[in-house]
Amino acid sequence: GENVEQHPSTLSVQEGDSAVIKCTYSDSASNYFPWYKQELGKRPQLIIDIRSNVGEKKDQRIAVTLNKTAKHFSLHITETQPEDSAVYFCAASRGQTGANNLFFGTGTRLTVIP
Amino acid sequence: NAGVTQTPKFQVLKTGQSMTLQCAQDMNHEYMSWYRQDPGMGLRLIHYSVGAGITDQGEVPNGYNVSRSTTEDFPLRLLSAAPSQTSVYFCASGKGVGTEAFFGQGTRLTVV
């Protein structure tokens, strides 16, 4: 099955700095890569996703890059704000016959220091 | 539009007891799934369904059963609870391949 590794497990940045979280995956058939943000005691919520036919996607202060050859993808958050503090999860899916089964990384706890 | 609704939010069980975690969605999504979240391990897929009457196993299915009699509901049954099943359980639904998964608010289950 798919194996997704995520680094770092914790990340502290000063407000206004950038944060980068990296993930690798093992299954070359994976073709959908979402990122979820989870605040303490809350449900995971999608913040951005990318499909294998695209190398980069940006949404305001958040961007994701994908390198299919190396099988890794990264989340970039610029101009970080205290409300960005949360746990971030990457995931991968191969999208088999109607099933969007997600394989998650172990999470990165991001702390933005005011 | 309530999205994905899970009940209960909290539950304490004794070892050997059985219970059903409820999940309902009102978005007419064909795909539904159950994940468990344990510290330091991310979310792991337990069971999933691509439509009414169709279910399949995920990464960690042992000790859990599911059924899907309607598009809206996807209950998760613990037949004989064990301490190793102490976790936070999330139900999710979506339109299918390569689309956003919408999560419920979670059920925190403790087995003593």
C-alpha cells in the first residue's frame, strides 16, 4: 500500500516568516495530494490540493508543489500569522474506482510566534 | 446544510462492550469512509464505501464492521471493544476520486 512520510513533526516560525512542510509518497500510481489543517479539538479541513498533472498550485499565502519523479510534494505558507498555528497533514490517493481513499502523513505541528 | 454529522462526540466503553458510531451526510455523496486518529500516527483508513450496498476494508479494519444501506448513513460498529481501539474516529464523505473529503466533527472513544 501507500506510505506517506511527513517532515518536520514540529515547526516554529516567527510571525511573517515562511513555513515549509515536506512529504514523500511511495506509490507511483497516486495522483491526488491534498493538505489538511486541523486545529486543536477540531475536524481536519482541506486547505489546498494538487493533482498529478500539475506541478504547482497557489491560493493566496498557501502554495503546494509536486515533483512526481522524486515522489515528493511540499506545502509553503508565506507571511505566517498566529491563526496559521495548527497541525497540518499531507495525504495521497490513487483514486481507485470511485474511492478517494486517503493515506495520511503523521502531521506537522506548526506554531507561529507573534 | 449540516454536512457530515457524527454521534456521539464522546463515549467511554468497557472492554468487551459493543457500540455503533453514527455518521450521516446530507450532501448526496457516494463515497464515505471512516478513519481513526491516534497521536503521532496521522489518520488511518478503517473502512470505506463507494455507494449504497458497497463496502470495503481500509488499512486497519480488524475489530470493526460497517454497512451502507442508504446513501446518507454509514455506521461503524465495534463488536467487542478493546483498549487498543481508544482513539478519535472521523467519518468523511466526498464526491469521489480526486475531490475534497469532508470530515465530521469526530468521536472521542475511550475503552477501559
